[in-house]
Amino acid sequence: MNIHDFDDIRPFLPEELPAVYDRLLADPEFRGVMQFVFPDIPADQLEQLIRKGKTNQEFQLNIVYPLLKRLIATAAKSLTANFTALDQERDAPHTFVSNHRDIVLDTAFLSFLLYENGMNTAQVAIGDNLLIRPWIRDLVRINKSFIVQRGLPMRQLLLASAHLSKYMHFCIAEQGESIWIAQREGRAKDSDDRTQESVLKMMAIGGDLAEMNIVPIAITYEYDPCDYLKAAEFQLKRDVEGWKKSPQDDLENMRVGILGHKGKIHYHAAPCITPWLKTLPADMPKTDYFRTVAQHIDQEIHRHYHLYSGNYVAADLLRGNSDHAAHYTADEKAVFEKYLAERIALVPVEKPDEAFLRERILTMYANPVFNHETAVQA
């Protein structure tokens, strides 16, 4: 295999960037977005800054990194990470498998934190359903993304999965680059984070999972800017037969996720699971194997959640008790209850079912508590 076997899904190579920059800068919508994002930089200077990136990581450092620093300052209280589990293998390529909270920022913050901790940024998997503009497809491939093809007929989907798996193994074994993939397709709308066995089966098509150096990552946001949009989805799916999100809905989720307030954000890397994988019986049936690996990844993610007072308040409000009262003050409870009422008021449906929406949003914040408690007791 060589890199050109994957031209249809891989990130752009450094020698391809000048032509891609030409294409992007000729797109009026892209230029408009960039001027909105960087209002203080004149268009000609912004173009020079973009073209200054001779590699994908240089583009990230020149364009994405400053944007994320500003975003952290304006839309978050803090962004922290615990990567001590990687201390003995910082230069080794890993497959980061995480829960999924935000369409865009989960991977952006991960690469930011990796760089801040002295490691290279990772290549990241992104579903082609989100690439609804040609310039978005170009931009994510500059930004070290590889494409996950979705919505294909079964035969084509199997071929695409094999192609993707081979590329992921190629990244680790041949390029020596870390990669990221979500533990499941799409975000867990209720924050009950579970690894889909199909993701692991796809990864195993191209070779042994032990070769992938899988590192579970737990991502926790104090506040999910899209919580009220997710609640709306639950009600629309309940009330409108056949309802599905539109591309415009995806754009709105991206916009709100990026610009909305997130409070404190924390990433925690669990130990690489390769040594644990090697303890599994060689003759374990495949169905048991993938279920066992998925459960282990889930346990590592749940165990390493960084929980906030609002999570504990939500758990008690949802179950009508005070079992977790030691984890929050009366003031913190009042703050979260006020936040909850404000989010319900934002839900964009014609006839909001407030009791249902309240239960859905509480569940989003409570599930990490319940999963964490189960994991640490195991």
C-alpha cells in the first residue's frame, strides 16, 4: 500500500496545499466565513497567512490554533487535559477512541491539547454527511481529516469500510501518525456513551486491533451548547413520523456547538489497551471478542469522566432524590435549575412538551454520573 491508494479519503499532502488554497480562496462563501472568523485581519493579510502553511500542521498552527485560543477565552471557562497515561509512549502513534459531544470541537480541542502537551496533532475521522459544501470538504482535509463514507448501499458500504480500515492501519504502521475516531456514529444525544461494536469490526478489517494502539479518551463538557437542540430532536422524533435532521440542522448544530458557552472542558486519556487486548484468549469467538473490547473501552471512558456539580444536580433532579448532594451546594443547585429552565425555553419546536424536554436534558447531564459510578464499582 502507498498513500495514493487512499486519495479519495485521506488528508491533503503538503505538495497539494497550494492548489487547494487557490480553490478555497476563490470561493466567496469561504472568504466570507474567514472574514467573519477573523474580523480584525484584512483579507489580503488573511490570504497570506493561509498560504504560509506549507504543511497541514503549519496551517493548523497559523489558522486553527489562534481561533481555538480565542474560542476557549470567550466560550469556555477552561480547557484542561490529563494525558499522563501517554507519558511513556508520547512518540508512538495511537488510535484515540472517544465519546462524542461536539461535531467540530471534540477533535479540534484534542489536537490543540496534544500540541500543547508536546505531541503531534492527530488525523481525525469525519463523516461525509457533514461535508455539505465543497469548501468544507477541502477545509477539513487540510485540517488533517480523513473521510468516512456513509449512506451507501450495503455492498459499497462494506467496500468503503474495508478501505477506511486499511487507511487507518496505514496511518499507524506506515505514517506513524495518530488518528481519532468516535466510539460510535454520531453523538450520543442522551450522553449514554457506548462503543458501537461495528466501529471495532471496521477497524479490525485491515488488521489486528492490537496494532492500532487504542487509547480511550473521556471528554466532558460542563455545559453542552447543543443540549436544547438535542432535546428538540427527541421531541420531533417522538411527534413527527419519519423526522430526520436536515443539512441545515447540522449546520446549526455546528454553529451553536462552536460559539455556545461550554463552561469547563476536560479530556482524560486512559492507558493504551494493547497490553489488555493481548490477555484475551486467542480462541475467543469474534462476537464475544468485539463485545468485550467495546465494554472495556466504555468502562475506561466512564471511569475517567471529569464530573461537574451540574451533573450531580441533574442526577438527583432526574431521580427525585438527594443521593449526590455532597457533590454540590445549594447555590450550585440553584444555578443549574436556572440554566435548565433557560435551555427548555430555547427549544425550537412549535408545541414544546416541557416535562418531556426537562427529562431529556436532565438525562443528558445525569447519564455520565450513573455510568461513572457503575464503572468505578466494577
